[in-house]
Amino acid sequence: MTDGGTPLGGSHARPDALAKVTGQTRYVGDIALPGMLHAAVAAADVSSARVGSVDTSRALEIPGVEAVMTAQDVPGANLIGVIFPDQPLLVEDRVRMVGDRFAVVAARSPEAAWRSATAVSAQLEPLAGVHDPVEALKAGADAVHDSGNLVHTFRVERGDIKKAEARATVVVEAEYRIGGQEHAYLEPQACLAIPEAGRVTVLASCQCPFYIQQGVARVLGLPLSAVRVEQAPTGGAFGGKEDYPSEPAACAALLAWRTRRPVRLLYPREHDLQATTKRHAMRVHHRWGADRAGRLRFAEVDVLLDAGAYAGLSTVVAERANASAIGPYDVAAVRVRTRVAYTNNLFGGAFRGFGAPQVTWAHEATMDRLARELGLHPVELRRRNVLGERRRVTSTGQRLPAPVMAKACLEKAVAASSAGQPARALPPGRWLHGTGTALVLYGCNLHHGGQHLDRSSAVVILQADGSAVVRVGLTEMGQGNLVAAQTVAATALGIDPVKVEVWQPDTTTVADSGPTVASRGAHASGLAILEAVRRLRRRLDPVAAELLGCEPSQVMLGGDAARVFGEPEQTIAMEQVVQEMVRRRIETIATGWYRSRRRRFDPATGLGSPYEFYAMACHVARVAVDPDLGLVRVEHVAAAHDVGKVLHRDALEGQIQGGIVQAMGWALTEELKLSRGRLLNPGFTDYLIPTSDDAPAISIALLEDAPGSGPFGSKGIGEPSFIPTAAAIRNAVCDAIGAEVDRLPLTPPVIVEAVAARHPFSFLLP
Amino acid sequence: MGSVTVSLVLNGEQRTFEVPAGRRLLDLLRDDAGLTGTKEGCGAGECGACTVLLNGLPVPSCLVLAASCEGADVVTVEGLGGDRPLHPLQRAMVERGGVQCGFCTPGVVTTGAALLEHGITEPLEQGRRLAGNLCRCTGYSKIFEALQAAAREPGDD
């Protein structure tokens, strides 16, 4: 217990940990019902084709198969797109990407279901398709959709570039090619649909039960009220269970509806890797200029996102990329253009950072390039331009309230890096050492464009023994939302956190709370809980006051008791207060609601306040590079984060440590090898995510000087923890090898190519 | 496919199962014995979520045929503590924040328990030998902390 006897800022055991560590937590795959069928999907293995007919006759002959359904069997709308109605649930006349579904199957065993799925045959007329977003936007390119391949363009236009350029003495230009990433949550996509005449319950591994509710209702043609979605314990998500799970859920619900039996759909890993959304690959072109004193004068950024075959959330991802393109730097003249293009590649979706990591990687690469051109240390160039006490206006013209912590994060991280020790000694060999720095300006919660979703619902029910049940609309997927909600509720009610049970979201217990994304889980659940507790106290405080013999306004809660302000000895147990409420039949349940504040923003110019407030962070990476083999070891990462207020220390640190290591994978090894839209490495043998043997030593500095508008002044951490790492690693590698690398990931061939001139076998290279 | 009879000691208890000859140990545990604590993350021996102790050795149970376990001693996450409610590593994982989404956790604590059982307490050695258990949430830091904390506990075996 810290903070005056509350759990705030402490590290009490997470409420979900004990069940998880003993194997008692029931994920979807651990739940089987009598009569339950197993689903499978028949997926395309080409990325572009016209579809003649789909033949399910052989699939139906497989023993144990109960149903095979195609597009014509969908009772409602055959549509699954979150924002644009561009994605059919089941293929009609076109295949647009590998993984498009011809049919769904339900059978008595998973083996029979998947065997049946492979027996579905489709008559296809292959099309060339388009697999490069630059080609996709050229005149005459194959159109992925009738509307053309340009989905949307976003801009930021601020200041006079021409005038500013005249004052720049150094201009650097670069073209960055930044690859995508697979979420690689340990639990593949999973859902279970349970039909009852006229309505259906879906249990799903997901981030956004309300998205699934909408998707299933549309596909089955049911009112929203007839679709109940309960979030199952979720084995990792990272954005991969934001938009995507509506697809498997709709498939399972469809089959359950047809067969009138529970249907469970578990994705085999290979299908999960091949068919689900990815972090967007981006091309980012930069032209930035600075004057002799090392002050940034202008920045021009052109971003192109490969949306893949369906828009999904790509425009929303692009919106954040667009607003994040300049970073936490003071630049008077800014031009940003962000375009989204359809291709026949796997489709991009939400992934931790949501478009910001790619543009951050680019702006931090350019800062280092500029520093080298100017003969300044990269840290020094950042000091001269970073937002801080004197510079408080962002690239979109938003003036931030003091204190602005980017500069403080920079100094803290640089100091922590110098003091840090590597986790392990290097194996024998020739190693070059380098240090790299990267900053992020993270817009907390949803962008202005998605603000209608920035809301949340909570229910708090006081129990007769003084414990409390809490329901929220935001999900636990490993990040710690349960413990954050528990901490906030326990602090507000003044009771021990073990007496607060937060249950997983269920669409029938709380109102639509929007998605659990944008690092807003603790923020949105916490503020809704605080509102519910405020409402409860309007009823509780008068009862407590009567029992204590004081005024309701004097009632304080803490230590599992109500007490009188200024008279700490005068207390009554919470249990007794609630029992008195029950005896008098006073309502012991309250709802709470949160919505973000309205703000000004002009989508045409990109100017205004895209976000309400910001979290800043700086990561400094130290690496060792074997220039002959192109191997990189990340030895140490120092992370300084502007967190507002710590709610739960272990959960917060866990987000930072996990974010850094996941970003290290993206930076170095996690290459999506696509050939004509098909993933060539759909397995963990050749899609390499970091292991315990790769993890760097990590030092963390938490800055609590600048409160956010989250509960108790907190700010989100899920994404800021990820965003700067890859850029810091890139800059460290470039520092080590003395060459610029403009591609991500920095795989051995990319590094060897970059050091080609000094490589002992350079004469063999083309 | 014919069926086979497999007798083994499962979490300290003598058990006999009649299973199809091609049954994986993972499926015997989850579907026949009802021990769903062991997870399937990839089905290809790449992720470690299905790790169990087979005669004391941590193995991915998705790559082990049930029929090959005749006479074997198998311990799953449910049996890790033995007579105790929790193995010291399980307790340390709870106390040190080593658990996030939890899907890798049964495999991690099972491999970790084997490391401790064999006196492997040096963090780098632990990191090297835990590399078959992928975790996507924690960055491994707090798992290492939990391993260190559990190693410091007085052995009560």
C-alpha cells in the first residue's frame, strides 16, 4: 500500500495472475460444450482472382461434417468492414487477398472441419493483381476495388515552407521503406458461438466486444440486443484482436445459427499468421532542413500506407501516422501528406502504436542524418529542437500546457543509458558498438476523427460484505486493465483491492464503450469507475454520516471503513455501512460514464488538437553489431516515460519492458516475406520474435511531473512503450557501422549491404 | 486408425487412457484428462506454450505422441506444486508481475521449474534455456525476476 494507504502506485498481485499461473484460466480453447461443433475456413491461396463458382460438394462428403456455408447462405449482410463496407465475410465474385474465405465449415471434430475446408474448390480466373502501393497508385494499375486504389489522403499544412527553406543551411532527403509486423499473440484467434432461437452468445478472445456485436448482428440480420458478446480471457492482442476477431466470430455465429449448435473456431497458427491483419508497411519520404545553429526550419513528409486488400482500420491508422509524422519537435513550417493505397497484399490493421511507430522511425532517422550533416551529436540536435519548457507548440499548432516533458525524458534516458549495464557478455568476434536515441510524442486516446468512440461505461455494485463488483466495457488482454480498474476502484472506495472483483466485459452488462485501443483502457475504464463511485457516494455518504454522527460532506473512505474528515479515530467498517444501505433498501449499484472532451481540429489542414493531451518518452538503445555477419545484439535500452501518475507499478513496467522487446523484434528480425501477397514465413521458425535469450537489459525512469486527464492524473502507456524503440535501435546500429540504413527490419542482409564498402567480401557484392 | 492403451503417472497419479494411435500428448492431456492448463500456441514445437515435464524433461507436448508415453512420468502446470498449493516459481510469478496475458505462462513456469530443479540459477543460463518458451507480453524481464526470487527461496523438496 502506498499513497496514504491506497493501492495507488503500488504493485499488489494482479487479480488474474493466480488463475493464469496455475492453468485455471479458461481461454476459449479450454471451453467445450455438449454437442459443440468445430469450425474451419476454406481460404484462398491466391491474392487476386475472379471467382466463377464455389463447389462444396466434396467438402460435404467428409465424415463428420454438419454444414458448409458460402456467401449465398448469409442471412443478413455479407459484410464485415469496420469503417468501409468493402469487405465481404465470404467471397462473392472476387478474391482480393490470400485468406479470403470461400466457405466456412462446421464438423464434429477440428480435423474433419479443416479437411473439409481444403476440399472446397473454387473456379478461379487468376488476375495479376497489384502488390506494391506505389504501383497501385499509378494510372492503369489493376483496381483492387471499383472505387480505385487510393483510399484516402490526409494532410498537415502549417507555415511557409519556401520561406523557411531559404533559412535552412542543411537539407536532408531520404526515402524510408518500413516493413510490417505480425502481432504474434501467443493465443491464436478463438471464438465460440452459442445459439438460442432468435439470439446468440459469442465468447471471444478479443479487444473489442462491441465491434464483434455489431459484426455478428449485421451478418445474421439480428438486432444488436439479440447478440451478446462476452470477452473471454484473451491471450495477447496488441491490436491484432481489435478489428479482426469480428471475422472469425461472424463465421462461427453463422454456422451456429445454421446448425443450432454451439460452434467453436480456433485458428491454427499457420492460418492465423497467413490470414490476419498486420502492422502496415509504409514508404516514408522526408525532406527536412535546419539552419547552421541546428534549429529545424522545415519538414516535408510524404507517407504511403499499404492498406492491403481491404480498408479495415487503415484510414484511422493513417490519421495517427499523419498527426505523428514530425514528432516532439518545434518546426515552424510543416507539410505532411499521408496516403492510403489498396493492394492485393495481406491487409493492414491495428497494431500497438497504430501508424506512429513507422513515422517515428522515419523522423528519428532523419534527425540523426541531420545531426551528422551539421556535425552535431544526435542528442545535442534533439536538445536544440525538442518540445520542453520553452517550446510547447506541436506540429499541428496545438499549444501544450506546461510542463512539457519531452526534453526531460531525453535527459533522463540519456543519463540512464550511460549508467546502464548490458545483460550479457558478447560472444567472441568483432563487434562494433553504437548508441541511438529516439523520442515520441504520443497523442493519448483517440484522434479527433474517432472521437465519437472515445467513451466508456462502468458499473459498480457494492456487496453486503463491503466488497465490490466492477464491470467495465474495456478489455483485459494481458496489458493489465483488470488491475488498473481494480486499483482505481479500490482507491476510490477506500477498500482493499482484494475486495474488488473486476469481471471481463460483456455487452449485456455495460453500454458500448468503444474499442480497447489507443492506450486508453485504464484511462477510460478508470474515469467511468470514478464517476460510478461518485454516484454511489451520493447514497452511501449520508448513511455513513448518520452512523458516524457527522455531515455527509465530512465522510472519507479508506482502510475498508468510512471515517470523519479530521477525526481519524472515528470510523465505521465499510461492511456495516453497506449493510445499513441494504437494510434500508438503498440502491447499491451505480453506473458511470466517461467521454473525452470536445476539441478543435480541421481535417483539411490537419491543424488544431488531434488529441486532448500527450505522453512523451525517450528511449536510448545501446547495440553491438557484428558487421561481417550483420548480427545485432541490443545490449541495453534506457526508457524515460512521461506517465502522469503511476497506477500500478508492475503493470506499468511490464508494458514498457514488453513494448521494448516487441519493438526490438520489429526493428531487427520480424520480416514479413511476401510473395504476390502470400506470406512465405507463416511460422515461428522463420518469423522470428524475440526470445528470452535476446532480451536486452532495460532501465526505466518514470516521470510523474505532468498530469494527464486519466484517473489520478495518469496517461496511457501501452503504445508509448513500443513506439520509440525501433528508431533508437536503428540509430544505434547506424552509429555503430557508420552508415545510414533506410529499411526496416535491419536483418543481417540489410546490415551487410549497408557496410558493404568495408566488408571483407565486398568484391563479391553486386 | 487403431487405438492404444497408455498407462502413465500424471501429476503423481497412475492413469490409463485409451486413445487413437496418432493422439498427441497435448490432446491426451487437454481432451482425455481434462487438464486444459497446458496450452496450444502453434502445434509445431515453436512456441513452448504446451511445455510439460516428461520424466523431468521440459518438452513441447504437441510434438510427443501419447502412445510413446507408456510408463512415463508426466507433470503439467496443474501438478507443478506437487503437494504444495503452488510451486515457488508460480508464487514468484504472481508476486513479481511475471504474468500478463497468461497464455505462455503454464509453459514458462514448467520450464522454469525444471531449471530450478536442476540448480540452474544464473540469469544468462536461464535466459538461454528458456528461449524455447516465447512470451510476447512481458519482454521477459519480470519472468527473470521471478526466477531469481524463486531460486532464493529455501528448497522445501
